[in-house]
Amino acid sequence: MNAKEILQGNRRALAKAITLIESKLDGHRLEAGKLLEELLAHTGNSIRLGISGTPGVGKSTFIETFGTYLISKGHKVAVLAVDPSSPINGGSIMGDKTRMEKLSNNEGAFIRPSPTSGSLGGVAQKTRESILLCEAAGFDIILIETVGVGQSEFEVASMVDFFMVLMLPNAGDELQGIKKGILELADAIVINKVDGDSINLATQTKSHYQSALGIIHPTSFWKPEVQLISALENKNIDGVWEMVTRYKEQSIENNELKSKRASQNKDWLEKLVMEELKLMLKLSPKTNKLIQTLEADLTNGKTTAYNASKLIIETFKKDLK
Ligand code: GDP
């Protein structure tokens, strides 16, 4: 795999490198690891934006409009996806229809669907590495799309600089249906489909969210904003970009961007180590057997979780020697 070709912005090389990253073969993993280390010095020069929202809210329409706008301003836009449905049932919420047709034919865009196998953690891990590859290939805006299902929003929020949630102009229902914790993740709520009859309703919804967000984020340097847009009618798309640009400037001034990325990297490292340890526990036959026995004991009230965990770790340590 040729790092130079990626650095030159060769899209085929980029696509091949992402395929390498997504591969499960040990040899490929090794090669991918080497490639990433070679490219690491050329990564990080982008703004990483997370875009979330329930199916039908207009994510692909927004990404198409927003992406085309950004490219017209001279940017290079990569679109990655974290689709939590594909690893679980083999189907896909996001990938079935032909999405973002216009953008995918644009020279300034690179679109990659969600990896199709592995756990959500695995998919997220591959997406993190794909971000780095896209940055090395000169993409200065990375959009990472996900649906509001399960943990995927949390995964995406933990790998981006700025996280926005798309909503519908329907205050009541949306506030009811809103997932706990999502407002804590959001740097912006973007209310889409603000066109036709929805305009009044959207204005009410905006003030609902503004007060909700004000309570949640009292001290952060950035006060999450609510934007009203119509992705279909191309309304206030420039407003969203202006907001993101302002966020980037402020977060660089406050040294927040660097520290956010550093702490995301640290969390990621910790997660990887924990996952590897869990795998090692499973692969150690003695420990694995003991875990099963102790789980049964725990259910039957023969041991406590604390004592069982001590015993498991002791056995595991001996097994390692
Ligand atoms: P996704 O599932 O979140 O990617 O949603 P889509 O982008 O596929 O949009 C779902 C439907 O909503 C499509 O029929 C779009 O044409 C429509 N839609 C998207 N954005 C807007 C908008 O700004 N206004 C209106 N009226 N319809 C929209």
C-alpha cells in the first residue's frame, strides 16, 4: 500500500486503504497499522463533524446540500458513516437507498458507506482510522453520519470536534421522543424541513431547545446553538457553516480543540486496551471456564461479584505465566 498516493489525494488509493483497514485478516491489520503510522504526521488538519438524526429527518439531503455548498467554497469533503444496524442484522438503515447521488459524482467529495461487519465498537474503530486516512488524502471537512439508534450517537460524538443533531420542526413529539443524554452530546440542534407550513412550529421548537440546552451546558466555552434550515430548499445552509467555523475558531483560541482530541484519543486507547483484555480473558481456557462456573455461583448466591472477580483475575494472572 502506497502512502505517497494517498498523500497526493489519489481517491482509489484512499478507498483501497480503507478496505485494508476494514479487513479482518491479521496480515492486513498489520499492514494497515504501518500505513497509519506513516501517515499520522499528515492527519488532523480537518474539522470533524458528526451528524445524527432519526431515519427520515433528512440527513442525506442535508449532507448532499451542505457538502455541495462546502465544495463550492473550495473545500474537500469526505463523508463516512456509522450504521449500527449493519453489524447486528446484516441489513442497513442508511445504506439501502441510493443516497447522495449528486455529491457522490462531485470531484471534491469522497463518500464511504459504513463498514458492513463487526460490532458497533469495531465499526467505530474503523471509522476513526478512516478519518485519519481521509485527512492524509487532503480532505479538510469530514462528515460522519449516524442514525439515532442505540449507542451509535455516543460513539460518533466521541470521535468528532462538533456534533450536530438533526430534528424535525415538531417540538412536542420530538421532545418526548428525544433520547436521554443526546442534548448533552449536541453542540448544535439543526431543525430541518423548516419550509412550507412548518415555519411557525419550528420557531416554537427552537425556543424549546434553546432553553433545554441552556440548562444542560451552563459553563462550557461553547453554548450549543439551534439552527433552522431547509435542506431541500437550501435555506440557511451557510448559517450552519458559519456556526461551525465560529466554533472552530473559538475552540482553537481556547485550546479546546487540541485538548478535546487528546482526551478522545486517550479514551480510545483505554477502550482498545480494555477490549483486548476482555478478549484475552475469553481466550484463556482456564479463566473462561472459571468465569462460567462463578457466574452460575453468583446466580445461585454462592459467591459475591467482588470475590468472584478477585478469583478470576488471580487465575488469569497464573494462566499468563
Ligand atoms: P435520512 O433518512 O435522514 O437520510 O433522510 P432523507 O435525506 O432521505 O430525507 C427523508 C425525506 O425527507 C425525503 O423524502 C426528503 O426529500 C425529505 N426532506 C429532506 N430534507 C427536507 C427539507 O428540508 N424539507 C422538506 N420538506 N423535506 C425534506
